[in-house]
Amino acid sequence: MVKLAEHKSRTEHNAIETARLPDKAYIPLNQHIGKICNKVEVNPGDTVLRGQRLAGSDGNVFAPVHASISGKVAGIQNWFHPLMGKSRAIVIENDGNDTPVPMSLRPQAEINALTPDQIRAIIFEAGIVGMGGASFPTHIKLNPPKPVDTLIINGCECEPYLTGDYRLMVERTKEIILGMKLVAKCLGVKNIYIAVEDNKPEAIKAFEILSGAVPADKQSGADTQYSVRTLKSLYPQGGEKQLIKNVLGKEIPRGRLPFDTGVVVQNVATFFAVYEAVYKMKPLYERVVTVTGSCLSNPQNLLVRIGTPIKQLVEFCGPLKNPPAKIIFGGPMMGIAKSSDLVPVIKSTTGIVLFTKEETGIKEEEFCIRCGACVKECPAGLMPCLINTASEKGFWAHAKANGCLDCIECGICSYVCPANRRIVQSIRRAKMEAMKL
Ligand code: SF4
Ligand code: SF4
């Protein structure tokens, strides 16, 4: 793991603000790992309400999508997508009323009586996916094929520019803990670790006070135990396998998943979404996004409706001080550069970072000098230089044999490479191709 220069001070003390509603929301039908929502439940011209379900799928692995504003369905068309270039999207024209579907507080007695299956059903209907960037449907993750005994709440947010999770942990601690208890009930786990990096002292304090956490050395093992774990702020501390290793001392072998060692890891924003779905009957149609970068005069942590084009968020955080040369969806380490500002926010969008020309620091790619730096630093134990070469030559089977599917796309290999090799981009390509083999 590496220590990165932090750029969180622009937004880490800014409380979450609500972004202006979009004039048009573009709701992609594919915002999750799994099958696209091919069963569209509305037609052009229909009136829809905020929170109304718009589409599901005939597949097994998916999360339904919902309207994020009220208005009229203007069309169903190909539109920009932050991860896929373009994808089918439902376009909603804002009617300015923001009329919701009926949502109300669920009575506490009813919440207490919910079974794990009922909690998973609510999470599914709310369309919740992993909101730290992974976007795997949460109801499936909470129904692992093997018994698990440990839940880790991932509050690391190790990307150097992002602060949305931090603000959520400070401002919505109680709600995250309530979501955490529901998830623990779903999984039937007794060991719960809240993992936060040491650069977020306010969040650590809030969790220690409100969760009733018991220090690890004082746990009796008799009942559900909460424990706050403070971790060094290193990158990529928030990667699932790194987190499990640093919290529990367990290694997840290549090709295995956390549940193989009895562990489930979820991001803090996902717990908050679970809380809202169960307690407030609210589907996932908005999320906190950090909009930042030195180009902006007013960088912020914004509560944003899904489907809002980034152009509108940039205007909201403006005026621009410098023209952006590069827009990154997500953080600079794991995010993806986008050329259009019409790309909409989706459920897994953690941040939007605008870089000036000077900050992009794009350098010419040179030949690999076999220095081994990428191999030494890869947290997944891979040989990135080999996968990079295989990918460039289109040797997908070779890339797969060298473990490209275990790459967590952390970007460290590119970051440390003295030859400026675009390693992570080529590994992303290899992963897509290797999955087809
Ligand atoms: S190969 Fe993947 S996991 Fe390893 S450093 Fe590069 S991006 Fe990170
Ligand atoms: S860090 Fe760059 S130059 Fe060094 S071995 Fe890896 S790819 Fe080659």
C-alpha cells in the first residue's frame, strides 16, 4: 500500500448540501453488476413520481431502477454512461413539483419483526447496490452461499480527493449504525467491525460514542460485538481484501471472495441506503457525491439525484476558476476520465474531480524498464507489467492466467511506474476480454 498526497481539505469540512434538481434526469438501465434492466415499466409520455420503479430485469442478478424526480418520460434512448460509454437510459423531464410516491416511516415494531428474507426483499425493491463503486446488488451480497460470521463496515474512503463518505459518517452516524444492525441481522453475524482511516478522527469519535463499540480486548464473545478499528490512511486501504487483512489478519487467496473466509464488507453509504429503505421506505434515487478540484470556486459534498448530468453539478459548484482539462468520475486513482459533461451520476458515483491541464500531468508512455515497482506495490500480489504486455498484444488467455481478474483496479501500478505505462487501463480491457473466455 502507498501513502498518497491528500487533497481532501477542499471539502472535508463542508457539510452535505442538496444539489439543485436536474431539468432532465437520465436514468441508465444498467447501474449494477449483473443483467441490464431490460423490462422497462414506463412508456414515453407517462407521468412518473419520484421514487417510482421504472425498470427491472428477467435476469437473476440485477437491481431495479427508480425515478429520481417527478415529471414526464421524455424518451428511452442511448445516453452517456460513466462506466460503459453509452447505455440505454430513461429520460425524465422535471415537472418542478418533485412529487414522491407514498413513502412513510415504517413503525419500529414492524422493523423489529422483519425477518432476514424480508429485509433482503426491501433492499432489493429499493434497488440498492454497493455504493463504494462496486455496484454489486446488495440483496445478493447479503445472502452469501456460505455462512459468514463477520461484517466489516468500510469507512476508509482512501481516494485522495473524496470526502462524501466522511461527511456521511459524521452527519448520519446513527442512521449508518441502524443500517448496520439490519445488515447484521440479515447475515446473522455477531462480529461487527467499523473500519475507519486515521485521517477521519471525527468519524471515529462519532462511531465510538454512538455504536456502543467495545474495544477488541474487552469483548466477551457472548453477544453481538461492535468494534471500531482505526487504520492507517494508506491507499488502497478501502479495498475489500486489504481491509480484511488489516482488520482481521486474514488473507483472501487469489480467485476467492470475502465470504470464502466468512466475511462480508460493505461501504458506509450502502448502510445508509439500507437504513433509508427500511425505516423510510425510500428507494435509492439519490446519493452523496464529492464534486471537487482546483477548477471549482465552490467544491462541495452534494446530495445528488441519480441521473443528474455532471454539467449541472459543476455549475452548482462554480463558477469555474480554470477550464477543466480532465473530468474524472470517481477518484483519480480508480475513477474513469470522461470527455462529456452530459454524463449522469449513477448509484455508484462517489465523486467528480475536475483537473486543470497542469494537474493532469499526462506524460508520454515509454518502454517498460522492468524495474519491478508495479510488482512490489500491487496489493493484489499480481505482476501488472506482464498483464500489461499480454493485454497490449491481445493475449487474453495469458492475461487471465496471470490473474487479471483479481486486479482491483486500484491504479497503484500506473502511479508508481517510472515509464508512465497506462497499466491499469490495459488491465481493465484485459479483464473485460478475459471474462468472455
Ligand atoms: S494490477 Fe490492479 S490491483 Fe495491482 S496495482 Fe495495478 S491496478 Fe492495483
Ligand atoms: S513499474 Fe513500469 S517500468 Fe517498472 S516493471 Fe512495472 S511496467 Fe515496467
